Amino acid sequence: MFVDSHCHLDFPELAAQLPEILERMRGNHVAQALCVSVNLPDWPRLMELVRGHDNLWASVGVHPDYEDTPDPTVEQLVELAATPKVVAIGETGLDYYRLTGDLTWQRDRFRNHIRAARRTGKPLIIHTRSAAEDTLRIMEEEGAAEVGGVMHCFTESQAVADAAIAMNFHISFSGIVTFKNARELQEVARNIPLDQILIETDSPYLAPVPHRGKLNDPSKVIHVAEKIADLRGITVEAVAEASTKNFFNLFKDIQR
Ligand SMILES: [Zn+2]
Ligand SMILES: [Zn+2]
């Protein structure tokens, strides 16, 4: 059994073909998927989608790339996180790649998500791009280790992975690990303790090889597992079993 720890099934390009995607998930033994929130205006749409399906779950949060969108208060996040089927806070974090200039607002928003996670006891889904140093510093300053969570779509160094693991975070690999030019990341995927690994698609983006460049969906998470198994010289079943177990341990509000 496989699980997709991070996808965006409510995005229109995927929502439009949901029955086919759910069918493909069944065919590939992808049993569960966590549908991750990116902003509050679209959040009702996300909740409607997960409420209709026993094997879909949600988070609540505002992505760092969404600049012109209402910023949630800690209280608001805490309140929304109490909604049934919400199992995590995020995605949140820092992205200095997509946006530049004074990003104080991004750091403030990130801090509020960590505070809300600590208030609710729910784990964090963290996005970091070209901002690893500040991301780790803010995690440290805000006590993110108390709730832990996942560094999603991981593309950073072994040192960053080690620092996140020391703060009680899992490392989640996406289709990027299957790309030919991802040598350094493949080395990280070889070295991370198996009990800290999660797998994800981040669909509709980042389709793994052999589907690179096409529309991604949660059924394709099996290719991420296959690549990690290949890199580590273990069976895909072993990767599936460990990443699924880690997923249920971390997102403890998910009922199987
Ligand atoms: Zn992300
Ligand atoms: Zn995402």
C-alpha cells in the first residue's frame, strides 16, 4: 500500500478528472492522499472535495507564494484546524525563489502557522525554496520541534535534512528525486533513515519519470517509491511499508 503525503487534487486540472484519478490510485494501490491547502479563499472547495471521499484528507494554511491573499491569524488557523478531516497545518514556509524584495510578511505568516500548529498539536507541512537558513532559524525560534511535521518536496542538502530531522521533522521526496540531474538529492534519499521518509507527488506539478512533463496525480507516487527503493537497494514494498507507516504516525488524526 502507498500513500501520497502531498497533493493538490482540488486544483481545477485535477478536480476535472477526479473519478479517473481515484480509479488510477486504486489500480496502483495508492490508498490515501493528503490534499494540501494553499490559501483560504479556495479552502472551502478543498474541504468539499475531501469530505466526499474516505481516503482523502486536508490541511489548512496559506502558501508562501500567495502574496495577494488574506493572511490568516493564529486564531483563525486554530479554529479552521478543528474542522473534521483536517490533519495538518500548512503548507507554510518560505520561498525566496519565486518572490523577492522585502519578504518580512512571509516570515510573519510562517511564524503564525507554527504558533497555530503548537496550539492545535497538529503537524506542520513546510515548503522551503532558496530559503533554508531562514526556514530552519524560524522553526528553531518558534519551537516547531514540539509538533514536528514534514519538509515537503525536499530539494535541500543533507545538512538541512539532518537539521530538520533533529527538530522532529520527516523528509518528503517528490518526483524530483527521479530526475536525471538530481544527483545530490538522490544521495540524500539514500542516506535518510527509513523511518523519516515520506513520499509525495505535489501533483498536479512535478510528474516523476517516466511521466515527466505531463500532468501529475497521486497514482504516480509509486514511481517516487520505486526510485528510492532503487537508490537504497531495497524492495519497493519496503519503501511503501515504511513511508506509509511514517505517514500514519505523523498525521495521527487520519483514520484508516
Ligand atoms: Zn510546496
Ligand atoms: Zn504543494
